[in-house]
Amino acid sequence: MFIKKKTKLKFNKIILIGGGELLYYTATLLKKKKIDFLILVSRRHALEKINNISFRDLFKNENINFKVIKNINLNFSNASTVVNSNCLAICFGPSWIFSKKILKLFNYKMFNINSIPLPKYMGGAHFTWQILNNNFEGGIYFQKITNKLDQGPILLEKKFKIKKTHNLTPAHFFKQNTIYGKSFISSLVVKLKNNYTFQMKDFKKKYSSREYFPRLLTKKNAFINWNWPTNEIISFCNAFDSPYSGAMTFYNNKKIFLKKVSLFKVQRFHSFASGIIIKIIKPYIFVATKEGIIKIGKCFNSQSNIHETMRQGKRLMTPYKYLEAGLSFVPKFN
């Protein structure tokens, strides 16, 4: 059972840290309600795009106050010029784990928006891992940041289910989470403006049952193992589909990317047949796997679609060195 405490979050300014559409939506709400705020973004998040416009340009065009910093922990002096003990920080996938010095600078009023079904899928690449594991739980949480990573109390939460579609991609998960997230943020901003009394729920019991998955980087991790069962090959390809560049394998010893992959037919094949292109009917390529035939809607290299150059009877394969590298690589972001 949760231990509950009551608290009011008094502030004279809100600092938004991180990236993503929910941060941008929060900024527009704060601006509309005339709540003083500033956005702090890493270099990576400054280049992130919404509707093909980078965060940096979007903020400039809409006259939204923001500051790009390399590392808030290393650039402490810069942060201290715009932050004081009366500031409240709300984070959206920040690039940094905050030091004790930064927590103290904010007078320990730093909070994270977690758009995952806590305590599951903590870590990174949440939606990719959920697709791989056939999981459709959804959740969004307003959680206090403490010096114990991901263990702070919960002040506000909303659980939901991701709607299933025929071919699931991370883009679908992003869209569903954004819909629920905007509703959640709207409610949160109203509560903050009205000096709402939050019920703080201790997270320690939930944290003990956590499931943690690491971050992923498509161009390093997303190599297809053609020895997997058919359904796992399909879910793997879908898990690295839009908005990502696609799962990878090799054709004629050259790396290619696959998208729009689905099951065409259930059929038993010998393991040695897995990966062979058994027919091509435009615009699809049909590939044998152990338990069936998969249909691929898009095959391309780094430059262009290579559908026209592919031939039936040829094999898609991934050398073991790439499979092993994909298993061992864990990305680091700034």
C-alpha cells in the first residue's frame, strides 16, 4: 500500500527540460495561461523536429524563451543565472542525470513526466521494447526527481491501454501516448496554476518490481536474425519502423533497411530457407522464414529504394558479427 503525503508546489517560474511534443505542448499552455517559464534543452534536443521544424527554430519562430546547454551539470554556472530556489522544473526525457548540486539549486522541486507504464519499461526505447514484447499498457506519471534514480514519489498518474492496429510501429505508440499525454498535461497545468494540493505516493514498493530495458540506437541495434521465429522477425521489423529508419539486414553483401513488414502466409520451411526471397510481386517482396512467408513493403539502402534491383532466389542475411554487435551496443546520449 502506498504511503501518501500532501504537498503544494509553490513557484514563480517553471523550467521545462528535455524534448518531445509534450514539452512543446506544455510550453504553449504555459504561454497561454501567462505562467512565466524557460526551456532548457541539450544540443541533441535542440535539433529534434516537430512537423519537420527543429525545436530551436520552432521556439524562435514562436518567441518562446529557451536556452541550449551542453550539460546542465557541467554548465552549473550558466544554469544558476536563470534558475533559483523558487523555480519548478518539469522534465521530458532529459539528456542528463541531475547532480545533487542541480537538485539543490531547484530546492528539490524537480519533476519528471514519465510516459511509460511504470514500473515496467523503465530505461529507454520504451515503445520499441513494448512492441517486441507484445505489450499494450500505457501510462503517464508526474514523478519527483530525487538523488535515487527513478525512485521519487508519484504526484499524479493516468493509466490507459494502447489501441492495437494491424502493424504496430513506434509511431503508433507515440501518437497514442501524445493524445493521453496532452490531456494529462492540461490537467496538471491547471492544478499547478490553482495551487493544487497533490497526494504524494511513495514509489519504493513499485520500484522493487521494476522492469528495466536499455536505450537503443537503430543504426547499431536493429539487425535482423533470420533464425528467429516468424512472428519475432515481424515484430522486430515493426519495432524499428517509423519514425525510425527500419530494421537492417544485408542483400548482396550490402546493408539494407526494411519497413512495412507483415505476415503473408503461415507455412513451414527448413531453417536453411529462412531469408530467401521466394517471389517478387510489385510493390512487395516475399521472404521465407521458418514458419511462414513475410511480405516486405519497402526495401532501401542509405540512398534509395532498391526494390527494382532485388531478385527472387537471392538471400537476405545478417553476418553474425553484426548480430553480436547489435546485442552488445548500448548508446550514450548528450
